Amino acid sequence: MIKILAKLVGGALSYAPRKLVIDGKTIFNPSETLLKEQGYKDVETSEAPTVSTQTQQAVPSWTEQENKIVQTWELKPAQPDPTAALQEMQTQTVLAQIAESEDKTLGIQCMALFPTYVQNKQHEVGEVALHPDTGYPYECMTAYDGTVQQDWTIDNRTLWKPWHSRKAEYALPWEAPTGAHDMYKTGEYMIWTDGTVKKCIQDTNFSPDEYPQAWEDA
């Protein structure tokens, strides 16, 4: 344990220097004995108490005793930082807008707000998770317990549907629809297998190769 020597000046610690000037003579690395002769004392620190709320804070203070300076703690009122609360409110507002809108462009823009898919948990209808391989968002269509039903995963398109954007710059790669729940609708965009962005011009379950009249180049 490192020994700390200090003086108490105006309620704050003034630590022992590496050199002293005594009677015009400079002394480097003065000994503990010499420092104590100049009024420096041992510093006794203590662990801060646990604070379990955002409305209190542990404030340290120092008390000078005969041969040492002792650290004490006092719980005092604190003003919580509103930043986190405001950010949470904004996040919840955005999530509500995403959930209510058929256009999932905002959700794709804000996909970083959603967690990555975890298998071993209860999944609920409307839950949104990011695919662990691609990072793209999917919405749960059927509730299930992933711990019990291990073969039910985010890769199952009857359980999870991909989102589609109505803005070309937020298009996601083509995924073959499996039904009405994940079909491409008029005005939605996707990235085709050749890297081009395609716009859906009529609701369809078919690809540009299978039904080209439902698609146009963006």
C-alpha cells in the first residue's frame, strides 16, 4: 500500500512535494520524517458509500486529526442528468412512430436502436430484432419460445418478416416473400442481386426475373 502524505489547505489536500526548500537549501526527495517535520501527515482514505439512486451523491471531505488526515463521506442531494431521460423519451417516440407506420423507412434509418436477435428467449408479435449476420431488422409475426422451439429462428420467414423502405437510399437486399405478410408493396425499394436498386410499382411476391412488370429501375 502506497503511503500518502499531505497537508490540509482550505479543506483540500496539498500533497507532499518532491523537493523542499528549507533555509535556502533545496532538498530533493525529502524523507518521510523531514516531510512530517514540515507539517505533512499521513492520509487515510476510505471507500465511498454505495449510492443507489440518482437523487443522491457521495461527497468526500477531509478531517485533520493529530497525526493524520482522514477522508469521510456524506450523502448529499443531487440533480439527475436529464439527458438520458430525454434521449429515452425521444427513442420511445421514434419507436412508436415506427410501429404505427406501414412505411418502415424510419425503422431502417434507426435500426441501431434495436437489439440483435437472441434465440433463447420468449419472442412476441411485433418484436423487432436485428439479424446477427447481416444486422438488418426483422419483425416477429408469431409469438414463440426460442428456448423450447430451437428450430424456430429469425431465418424463418413465416415467423419473421423483413422490412422494406420507401426511399431508395435505405433499400435493403431482396428477400423472396413467402406470403402476403412480407410481399413487396407499391412504392417500396429493394437491392436486386446484381446490385441495382429496384422500385416496386405494383404489389408482388415475385422477383424482377419472375414478373418484371412489377418492377422498375430506381
